[in-house]
Amino acid sequence: MSPTTVSNHPASPAYGHGHGHVTFLGAGPGDPGLLTLRAVEALAGADVLIAEPDVLDVVRGHARANVSTPELTASDEASTAAGVPALRDAANLVMEAARGGKRVVRAVTGDPGLDGNAGEEMLACATEGIPFEVVPGIAAAVGVPAYAGVPLRDAQGADVRFVDARTASDRCWTEVGASDGTVVVSATLETVAGAAGELVSAGRKPDTPLTVTVAGTTTRQRTWTATLGTIAQVFKQGKVLPSPEGHRPVIAVVGERSAPAQRDQLAWFESKPLFGWKVLVPRTKEQAASLSDQLRSYGAVPHEVPTIAVEPPRTPQQMERAVKGLVTGRYEWIAFTSVNAVKAVREKFEEYGLDARAFAGIKVAAVGEQTAKALVDFGVKPDLVPSGEQSAAGLLEDWPPYDPVFDPIDRVFLPRADIATETLVAGLIELGWEVDDVTAYRTVRASPPPAETREAIKGGGFDAVLFTSSSTVRNLVGIAGKPHNVTVIACIGPATAKTAEEHGLRVDVLSPEPSVHKLAEALAEFGAKRRDAAKEAGEPILRPSEKRPGGRRRRATT
């Protein structure tokens, strides 16, 4: 039996003692994309998920909605005051759940065998006869240098040593100090300078290059380059320390491979065009998902704020009649101008016990790629999607005129929002079609976001805002206030830009096409040019939010 199937076969001998099963799972250093396929598979089958606080958000999205997640963080006044959360006895939580016959996933940061004390918990399971498996993860000491652009070995195959500064003995420091190989040190912001001092005392030269990375593999990653002798001064001059968050873990790489000249060329992650930018996406959650994924690929941290809420029409009878007409052959075409229109028709279908087969014999049009995707998810392949501009005008460009010889029916069903423009209706009538223009849903202004988000919008906490329509401009300003003048404003088209300017906003980025993905691409190009200009001028690369008063100071402690 393969290792990947052990936990999925309750009849296997391992389950003969009435116990459950434990999977010790490495969740990697922080980037959710570094989870292995086996880790995702194990999480999907978990009854109980016991995860370290740092990786809970990384793994929880792959578990079932009803999975039990006992908290490891304990309430402890002393630890709260120190800013370091106390952890409950994870071994007891794991054993208790396994004794109850549950499938337990114990998720740890990095790798179970190299990071943390998972070995003791495994031994406890083995002692009690509880079956377990280990799903390796990418260790922080390996993954973080890779994201920092610091190779640990080269063609000469240098010696690599791993040291945990918290537990290293004098003998350990003496051994690594006598070596000229690469040393990877796990420490904290506060203790890394002390570890550098230990290495110098043990024989390493003070001018040995050193890189220190905090929040590695996440979009909060930051790397400092120094030497063993200068790291304390670099932290002091950069106001990194003293800081109440000095307990934050770091990975330091000591040796020639962490030299600044090499890192400048290899720092692929931190040189992404929007690295660390906090970008406001004022759309409904359903519409924001693919856009947020694209922004993450550029290194940004998307923050979705719904500005529009979708509600059923006040008088549903018109929609009900149209759906019945769809089934009885009243229409030649149905045209969808938004994902919400697809959702509204789909919900009405489900209410009547209908499915995608009801579209048989009817031609279906979609205004763009996202709407077409929503239709495909419903089981309907659109017959017409604009070949050019993804808009009502683009749809009309490709829409065939009514031909009484080839078109037995001259009517189009157009389910849409209550505030939609008349462009499509007028154009279809001009092409000879009759149009049933039906309000399928209403768009209303969403509730205001939390106070913290509103303050960040007005105070310059966001680096950029993407506006995808005039209504998103009006609604965002209405529910949250006007973005700060340091925030980069990106608009999907001239009409949206005009509305933004009418609200006193400076438009920095205009999409070359009316597409949300082209808009994100244009913002990334803007960010890349901004980064290149700063490098050429020899200036520090700062995010827009860091240019407001106090912005850089706050960054040093976040």
C-alpha cells in the first residue's frame, strides 16, 4: 500500500485498536502555494485540524468546512504582555482526538522533522500505538533563503550547517565558527546580532557577508544585507530595533553566497512589481477572486471590499414570465451582461427545478470572459463572446442582424441590473431584434467596511485602489471616504477615470482595455517603472503608503 493511501483506508490493520490516525504535516514557511499535493489531500480528509497559529490560515482553506480546529494559543497574561503567545500542550490535544477515533492533522510551520518539536509528539503516538504518518514540508531554513535570493550551495558544493540560535551550545558555535561553509541560523530579530557575535568569537571574520530575512516567503518578507560585524548597526540605523516585535523569527544566512552583489541579481521574490503593495479591490467577493489571484502573482496583498450588494428585483413577476418564456420557445437569444445576471437566472432555474438543458435550441451570448466562465460552470457554452472589447459595445460589434429567413424567432431575453445602460437594448433594436429588457437583480450600495479599513483608506494605508466602474468610485467614497493622496488610483476606462476625477482623485493608471485583468497588468507595469526609477536614482524602494508621514517608521515595526 502506498504512503498516500494509508489514511484513507479505515479497514487497514493500523485501525484495529479503535484509535484514529494522525498526520504530522509540514505547512512550509508561510506561502500557501508551498503546500504539497499530499498535504492538501490529507487536510481534505481531516476530522480535527490542530495547527500552529502561524500556519492556521495557510492550511484551513483546504480542510472541510465542519473540521474541528482546537486553538493552540492559550490565554496567558505574561505572554500577552511580552507579545509572544503561549501554546497549549499540542501532544495532549492530538492524543485526545486520536483516542476518540478521529483523523487528526497536526500542522506545523516548515517541516515536521526540522522545525519545531513534532518528533516528541510522534514518539507519544508510537508509544500508545496510534498510527501516524509524516507529510514533509519545505523547511523555513531552506525555503526562506530561496525566496530571499540566497542560494545555499553552488557548483563547488560548499558545506552547509543549520543552527538554531535558541538551543545552540558553545560547542556548536565553535564548530560552525571554525568552518568556512554556509551557516543558516534560525533566530529572532532581537537575537540575530548576538548569534553573529558568537560566530565572530568562534573564528568567523567580522566582514563575512550576512543576510537576515523576516516573514520569509510571504508578501511581508523583508531582507537586510550586512556583515557579521555590522548587522547590529544596520538594525539600529534602520530603526528595526528596538521594537516590541523583536521576537519575530528570522532566517540568517552567513557566507559568501549571501553577498549583496549576488542577491541584487537573484532576489526574484522581493523584486516583483507590486511586492508588498496593499491593494484595495472594491468589488463583490465573487467577482474579485480571479483579480486578487492575479494581484498576488505580482507580489501584492489584495484586500477585497464589497462596494455593491446584489438583491432580487422588487417585482419578481417580470423575471418569472421571462424564464417561463425561455422554456416555451419565446426567445431566439439570451444575452448575459454580467456574472450576476448568470447567477440570477441560475437561481430562478433552480427554484423551478430546471437545469442547463432548458437552454437547448437557444443561442447564448456573454459580454466577456468572466461571464462566459460563469455560464460554463452552469453547464452552458456561450455561442457568442465579443472578439474585441469586452463590453456592450463589443457585443454589438459581433451580434448578427435579425434575418427573417434564418431566425425563426426575433426576440432576445436580456436579464440585467436595474441600473444598466441602454446601449445594448438600443443596438439590438437597431439590428432588427425585439428585446425583453428584464430586471434580473438590483444593485445597491454595500454596507460600510470595518472602521480599520475605512481609516486605512482615508489615512493612506493602502498603496493602490482598483476602480472597475464609475459606480465602484461613487460607492467606495460613499461608504468609506476618499482615498489618501499617496494612494495610486487605477481605473478601468475613461468614464471611470472621469468619475474618479470628479471626486477629487488623481488618476495614475488607466487600463489600455476595459478588462479587469488588463487593469491589474497596467498597475503592475506602473509599479515596475516606479521601482526601476528608484533604483536608477539610488533611492530606497518604498511603497506608496510609506511616502506618507510616518509611513516608513510604521513599516519597521510591521
